[in-house]
Amino acid sequence: MNIAGLNWPNRLPQFLWIRRECPLCSSTEFKMAEAHFLDSLLGMFSLRPVRCVNCWRRYYWFAKKQR
């Protein structure tokens, strides 16, 4: 399934579920994104904001377990 061609509303969070690859530019390089007001709510579900290094698109993915 090619999700890059789907129209996703800008106000809804975009998620990277299984493959940690940007659907827009196919990059695998991400960094932690700045905090937004929904991040604390999504943080309760272990979702963390990340930003693609190449195209700057913002996504969420599940946080790694703390050791």
C-alpha cells in the first residue's frame, strides 16, 4: 500500500506504525520533534513525535521501552 499518495488532513497526527521510513521521501533518518499540545495526550499511549531529517514532515511512532 502506497500511503504517500493518500490525502491526510493536516490537523490530524500522522503515524509510522511498523516501518520507520518516511512515506513522503523514503528517508530512514528522524529526530525528535518539538512539542505540540496533543503530544502529552498521545504520550500516554507511548507515542512520541519525530521529524524526518530530509523533508521535515512530522510523524508519531511508538517509544522504545525504558531500561
